[in-house]
Amino acid sequence: MDTTADFLTIIRNGYLAKKDSVTTNYSKFRGEVARVLKEEGFIEDYNVVDGTPSKKITVALRYFEKNLPAITGIKKVTKPSVRIYSTHNQIPKTLSGAGTTIVSTSQGLLTGKQAKEKHLGGEVICQIW
């Protein structure tokens, strides 16, 4: 089971259902993905709540005026069966630079632009626009 794809699908479905926020189980990787999404302006905020069997992460979804979602598309690039790695100069652009590519590097999760600036390659996780 791909927990990253599950997390991205929960966010996508939250936008499709016009929800204000979505809640799911917490992991460090999901927290890092939420951090990158917040830095890039795709979500309002995220909050980690300590619960009695496990931690939960609540993501506040961001909408523009007239309920237009900040995320119109999410594409998972790497999969558990097929890992996609890229060098810093081959990181794919999303919609010719209008979207964001999330890359797992040796310095943590970074956007494609940050990874190129730091000359870091890694596993291409997903593309968001």
C-alpha cells in the first residue's frame, strides 16, 4: 500500500468535496509533504494532533474566491513498484513551471526548484498544480 498516494488522494478528495479540512493518520513523511504544500501555498495550514491510539494530521485546505481550489491536479510520479529518480538537471517541470514537483533528496523533501538550486537529485515523489 502506498501511503503517500493515499495522503494525496485524501487531499484531492477533500477539495472535490469542498471540505474545509481533512484528517488522516500522521507520519513524518506526510508531515514533510504537508510542510512543502504549505510553503508553496497549496494548503492553508496543517496541524499534528497527539491522539490515543495514534497521531493525526489535519490539513486545512485553501480556496480562492468563489470556492476555486488551490490544487487542481495531483499526479503521483514514483510508485512502490517503479521508483523514478532524477539528477538535479533532469527534474521534470510541472505545467512548464506553473506547478510544483516534490523531490525526496538527501536533505529532505524539496521542491524541484529548490533541488535544482542546491544541485541535488533524488526520487521524484509527485507533481502538483
